[in-house]
Amino acid sequence: MMSRSYSNLFELASGDAPLPLSGFSRGAKKLSRVATVPGILSELDDEGFSSDAPSSVTQERMIIVGNQLPLRVNKRPDGSWVFSWDEDSLLLQLRDGLGEDVEIMYVGCLREDIDPKDQDDVAQHLLENFKCVPAFIPPELFSKFYHGFCKQHLWPLFHYMLPLSPELGGRFDRSLWQAYVSVNKIFADKVMEVISPDDDFVWVHDYHLMVLPTFLRKRFNRVKLGFFLHSPFPSSEIYRTLPIRDELLRALLNSDLIGFHTFDYARHFLSCCSRMLGLSYQSKRGYIGLEYYGRTVSIKILPVGIHLKQLRNVLDLSETESKVAELRDQFRGRTVLLGVDDMDIFKGISLKLLAFENLLTQHPEKRGKVVLVQIANPARGRGRDVLEVQSETHTTRERINRKFGREGYVPVILIDNPLQLYERIAYYVISECCLVTAVRDGMNLIPYEYIICRQGNAKLDETLGLNPSFPKKSMLVVSEFIGCSPSLSGAIRVNPWNIDAVAEAMDSALVVAEAEKQMRHEKHYRYVSTHDVAYWARSFWQDLERSCRDHVRRRCWGIGFGLGFRVVALDPNFRKLSVEHIVSAYKRTKKRAILLDYDGTLAAQNSISTSPSSEVIGIVNSLCRDPKNVVFIVSGKDRITLTEWFSSCDKLGVAAEHGYLLRENKDAEWETCVAVPDFYWKQIAEPVMKLYTETTDGSTIETKESGLVWNYQYADPDFGSCQAKELLDHLESVLANEPVTVKSGQNIVEVKSQGINKGIVADRLLTTMKDRGMIPDFVLCIGDDRSDEDMFEAITRATAGPSLSPVAEVFACTVGRKPSKARYFLEDPTEILRMLQGLASVSEHHSLKNISKGFQKVVIE
């Protein structure tokens, strides 16, 4: 029997579980890992226990996780439970897009509270008959989770409602947040009971489960995990007010693929990641990706569709035909405008009624001819705001009907009792125009349903007296602030807050020529009928498979605590540099080349003091005094700054401006590594940079001998990034025929002469040592950013050439765990200095030993 608690997995793993689980051996085959290795696994999870043998499983499986299972629940008089599929549930409908060869399991809550003594039996029944795993949440905890944190905090905030006062959305309550995390953990435990992490895909839905990805990623570092947000994602100015903003962002980034309905929602998410976590995104071949600790988190933008088969089946029902006939007679001679909304504060029902009142006021000829039917579905939440919306809606309806109504004519018909689906569809069929004026909504599929229903069928055409050969027609008035708006290019878009404009849009929809109504309908119908829920699910599934393709070949580490946990994914050959290993190699070798970047390597990138510390100077001097070493600092700084900083290092070689200028020691002259005949192009580039500096507050221009750098580190991140892209395009355009390279980097746009990079310093150093009969048998190269990759590439290339000893020990090391051409990494400048201090100590020890031997020789003589 399926266990209700995570601890009971020990029983399942031991083989004492009842037989019905045998049908789910895919999930059970990994349970021993859960049972025998308690706690959080990071490296163990990926190295000690993962099998490299191919899976014996041939059928793919998707575990779909949502707040509620796609089931209807009814209780018989005898107290037993009856379960059936909920055909209206999106989680059930998306099965059509995954294919028959994909096994689907569901994890979620039930709509009814199940007595604890019945939970085991219910769980077993649902698993065997529906492949559903119920998460039983205690009622008090569920209330705090759903009605508390989800509906009082996340839902209002994601719909742009700030808790400026206790009446306007709930103030942040730490206990509700803890309940939210606890419920997400329960969901995670349920997924862990059935998942086969090497084979299964997990698809998590909506804002109720935003921290679930962290719990799953912490347990299974390579889990194939997608998340889709069905609500809006607010702009960074709104989202940043959330006290647990970083925790939610980092939790979502533990997914492999994050889906949004519109580009606006995705753009807001990316902006929040940039402003709050310092992450930048890239678009490659049409895919948007965020680099997050070596993992690429893909961003998917695709609005969900409707279930065409279900709607068409209901359109074919005799009940639908009868209801259409009834409504045809009821509204004969009148034009019906239709609104279908939930009774909540964001659907804008009262604004719609006010606009309709305005229409009847400004166009008296429409009185008695136009009717607004408003279907108000029961609110999903509860609280004073829902009561206020209900009261305002009823009051406005009554006022309009008193003002404009007369015998046989009721201007506004409000239907606030639940309707059967066929009844709602009948209203779609007879309505001339559908009005969706929500002030904020994640997607809203009402317009899609309306379009399909207006297409109708032969029976309904006959009922309405329409010629089946004639093109169908429909009109839509939709809010700018709903997710489906961008996909409905033929709709009349309105700002729902502008009541006059909405009233004018209603009038326009009524007077549009028949041919144009037909053209708009045809355009919408073509889109809606091809972009249904199956298309949406299939597209997400394909992108999730693509996003997880590299999981097997990556090495993973789990780092961080609590909800700050994340996984670092790296190439299998990329590993942390062992101090003992490099010190051992250092001791064995006789001719050593050492190349060190400065910013971000020997000094922290954002340090207040940029000059080298006494510790750095001491270590560098110790390395330079060793006659076996040739040491170079390779930096992007100018030569004046570097000369001043390292004035006390007599034997240190310095390369400035990424290798354009170089000197071998303090007494040597500066020389250029690349011959540049002229820098006339600066006269072209500098005025362009000045133009962007004047319009971008916080940006500066750094003038170097070899180039120009536009820095926007202290500018607004979004605006600075936008300006940088424009500047990059502008410079590439005006300098297209000049011998220069235009590059963007971390908060910079740089223009420099062609051929200048740090790699030429590495090549020159190794060649010079070879020419002097000092072929290196030890090379250490350390850097932290993109410019240092040229050095790593140069020394890697040199291993196959004559510049290095055939037995040379080569250490290319980057700072931080991130994708790199280097083979090794160390976490930060502190670890770099600790390692260099170890090498310096070896050199000092040999120096003292040699002095001691010389002294003994003198005494003996």
C-alpha cells in the first residue's frame, strides 16, 4: 500500500510493503537509496549511488504535481467515497499532448477532507485506479497554506496588489510562510515516494508550489524538473516588496524549465533575477536561458490553450441544443453581450457594468436592444474583499436595471449561481460579443472558449436559423492586462480602468461590419484551434526533454542551506584544485611559469579597496624570489596603475590592458605585444560612448592606451543592460570597417584593437622561456572571468607543442564553480591566496635550506 508518510519508505524499501506496489517498480527500485542513506545527499546522490548502466525502463513517465488532483470526490450516505476524473481540470486535459506512450502520475490534494483512518485505503484506491498520489494535509495547516499564504500574500501580490494597509491584502505573516514551506515539503515527500529520478520527469504547476523544486533538487540533484506559472509574474518593483523574494526566485531556479504564459511575465521574472540575484540571461537560437551555477535554466513562453475535444463534445449534446433554443427565444430581437468571470476583485465585473451603464447613457438608441449577461462564477478565495465585490456588483446591477429597465427589458442579467458547462456554452453560442475586462489575470481562457463555441456545428446552425455555408462571426473586447490578450490580435483591446474607452469599445463591437466580424473570427479560430491544450503540453514536454539532455554527463554538487540550496553542475573533467596535489607537483618541478589575473582572483571583485593587500604583495614576492619561477600578473588595468601597485615587486612580470603592454620585471621597459599602427578609431568610438554616458546615469568611460571601456556597473541594471545592447550595435555599425573588436562583458562594453587578449601573454611567456632553454615543466594559470579563458585556451594548446615539457604539470584554474576552459577551480580569492601561500612556503623553505647549506660550507672551509 502506498505509504502516507516519508518515514514509511523504510518499510517499502525493506520489501515488507504490500503487493499492489509491484506495478510501480519504477518508483520502488530507487527506494533503497531513500531508506538507507538518511539526510540530504549531494555528492553521494550523484556519484556514490547513481548507476551508469542504461535503464531497463522503456516507457517514459511524467509526474504531474498540482495543488489539487484532477478528481471529483463524492461521499455516499454510508460514508464511503466515490472518485471520478474531473474533465474540467487542466492537469487531466494536458494528457492529450503527452502521447499514449507516456505514463502519467498525479500528485496533489483532494477537494474533501478524508478521515485519517480512511487515508491509507483511499491512497491505495487512487494509486491503483487513477495513478494518483494524494497529499493529505491537516485542515488547519491547509487553511494557513492556501487561504493564508497563497490567497492573502502571493495571489494579491502577483496581481499587483500591495498590502499598503491590512484591508488591502494581508501583511506578511511568518507563520503562514512556514505553513507554505511545510506543505511544499509534504508534496515533495509524496513525489519522492514514487519517483525514479534517473528516468522520470516532474512537472510542477502554479504558485502554490513554488518552493517544491528546491526540495526535489536537494534530494535528487539531477531530477528532470519543469515548472509552469499560471498566474502573472509582477514587475520587479512589485515583487521586490516580498520579504521572501530571494527564496522564491532561487527555488524556481532549481527547475530545469520555467514556463510563463506571456513574454511580459517572463521578462518580469528575468528582471527580478537580474536585480536581486545578479543573474543575466542569454537568448540562443530562439531559446532563453539563465546560467545558474553551471546549470542552464530555460525559460518557456507559451500561453495554454483549451480542450477542443471536450468543448466540441458538449456542443454536440442535445441539452446544449435545447438550451440554445431556449436562450434564442428569450433574447429574440436583442443583442447579447456576455461576460463570464469569477467573483473576485481582479476580474473587473463592476467596471464592466459601469461601462455598460455609460454605453446606454451615451447611446439611448441601444436601450431595449442590447443586454449584458454577466455570469459570475463563485469566488475561489474568501474574505472581506470577495463580499465587497459581490455587494458592489449587485448594487450596480440593480441601479442600472432601475434606470434603464422597463417592462420586458432587463438591461443587466446577473447569473451568480453555478452553471453546468453546457449552459455556459449555450450563452457563448448566442452572444454577439464577449467582454473580458479583468484588471489583472494570468491567462483567462474565456475568449478561446467563446471563439470555438461561436464556430458551432450544423445542429446549432439549424437551431439558430443560420446558413451553415456562411462564414461564422464573433467579436471580442479584452483587457490589455490578461495573458491571452497578445494572442488575440483581432480583438478590441481596452484599458479596463478607462470606463469611457470600454463603453466605446462595446459600441464599436456592435457596429463593426459583418465582413470584418467574420474576418476577425476566422483569424482567432485558426489560432485557437491549432494552439490547444495538447499543443501547449506537447511543446512544454519537448522543451523539458531538451533542457534535461545534458544531465547525465554533468557532475553535480549541492551547496547552500535551507531554501538557499542550489546545485552546481559542471563538466566531468572539471574539479576542485587540491592544494596538496599542486604543492606536490610544485616541489617536483624545476622550471615554472605562473600567470595570475588580479581583479576577482587576487582581490575580490567588489572590494572597496582595489589595490593589492600586503598579503598579496608578500606572496608574490616570495614566488618571484624563487629562481625556478617566472611570475606574471596579467590584468586589464592600465600600466600606470599596475606600476604603482606592484612597485615593491622587483622581479615580477606585468602585462597591462589584457596583454597589449608587457614588461618582464621592474627594471625592464614596457613593450607592446601587438603592433597597432594607429588608434584613429577612438575618435569615432568615444563620441558614441559619451552619448550613451550622458543618457545613462551611473555609467562611465575608461580610456586605455589600447581601447575604450564603457562601464555601467553603477547604473540601473535593466536600463544599463538595455543601453549596453544598443551601444554594442551602434559601435559595431560605425566601426564595421575598422581593425577593432567590440565586446560586451560583465557590466561593460569594450572596444580594443584586434588581436589583443590575455592568450598572447601566455604564448609569449612560454615561447620566451623555451628560447632561453627553460622549457617549463610546471604551469599555473589562474583567472576569474571571460578574458582569462584566452589564457586557459593558450596553455591547453601548448601542451601538444614544443613550448612545454612532455611531462609538464599544467594547472588552469578558474575562480568559482562555473563553465570554463580551465580544468580546475577554487571557490574564491581567499582560497586562491591560501593555495599560493602554500607554494610560497615551499619556495621559502628551499631558500632557507640553500642558505643553511651555504653557511655550513663556509664554516667547514
